[in-house]
Amino acid sequence: REIGAWDPKHGPCCTVEDFRIDLQGLPRSEWNKSAALVFAAEYMRRRQGRQGENRTLEDVSKAWLTHVMALRLRYKHKQQDELDEKERKARNRRRQRKHELYNRRLQTALEYPDIKDRAVAIVESLGQDGMSSDESDHEGHRGEATYHILDKDWRSKQVTAWLRMLDSLHLRLRYNGKWQATAGAWPHFRTTSLHDSKGAPVKGLPVDFYSRNWYGAQNTFAREQLQAKEQSNTLAIPAEHAK
């Protein structure tokens, strides 16, 4: 903001006592060229009269601008390293949430004998990669976060319905049929997102595990790579658990 408001007609951009350079803009921006002259003038003043000193104001100014280019490059690299590290930590947190979601759904499936065989088979077939990932609205910060589900466009609605049912049954287990909740961490608050997951589809699933529209849009090569199996006919949700 200060750099944008500065007018060279009103004097140097800074002083020796309040010396500042612009690492966000171009190395030879008007601000940096002005700062280079401030530096060069002070350098020449301090070196005045020294034997062998024959550099001009312009020489020192150019040398300083070259130094600014190196500083700016290091600054940009540091910023990128910090951004990469932040993204790496965010990916690890998302991966951990998918792992916890997979385990929670699998454990919930085991608690209901009437649907256990089919529910376990569905969850295990999908694996951790078949679980929907999410994005936090304030990744890495403290406080209660909202997680936006990144739906998998390749996954059938019937499969998603089974997973949502297991999430509801998990909450029923937590309440234990009463108003008093059991101990343990509560699931994160997850809501739908307008974005789809960019993750690759899980290969080798029964063909009805894939979205009919998505599967129909795949070319012959993509279908061969997918290696879909015969239809499972196990995705009808029992009436007592259907909403």
C-alpha cells in the first residue's frame, strides 16, 4: 500500500534510518531504484577519501540492484517452501481424516448384524481411497471447523447412500438410544461442497458401484483400465434402515 502511494516527485522512497526495499515487486521497480540511490549515497559518504575507492554512485547503485535481485529470489523461494510445507500438512490431515472415516464406517458396519455382511463388503471394497475427501474452511487453525465434502463423481448414489447410512448409524451408537452421548471424539461436521474430488476412481469394483452416467461417458480404454466386475446386486438398503 505504501509503495503504491509513493510518488518519486516528492523525494526518495525511504531514508538511511528507515531503509526498506520492495521484495514483492520487480527488482528494478521505481521504489528499488530509489532505495538503491539512498544506499549508494550513504555508501559513498562512508567510503569517501579511502584509498583505492574509485566506484561511482551509479556503480554502487547498480551493484545494489543486483543484490536486490538475489534477495528477492531467496525471499520467493522461502515463501514457496512455506507454502509447500503448509499444503503438505493439509494433505496429511485430509489423508488422516479419510483413514478415520474408513475405520469408523467399518466398525459401525460390524455393530449391526442384519447389514454387517453387505456393509462390510461395501466399505472394504471401496477402501480408504473410496471414501470422500474433504476440505476444511480453516485448515490448520484452532476452533470448530466445517469440512466440505468433495464428492466422487465416479461413485454411484447407491454406494454413497450406504455410506451416509453408516454415518447415521454411528451417531445412533454414540447416543446409545438415549440423550446421553458416549465418550470419545465426535465426527467432524461435514457438509456438501460444490466441488468434486480430483482423486482417481477405485479400480476393480462391481459395475453398479460406479455412477451410471460417469461409467457410460468413459471410452473403451478407460473402461478396460477400470476393470469393473459384474454387477453386485447388493446395494438395496433394507427397509428398516431406509430413510
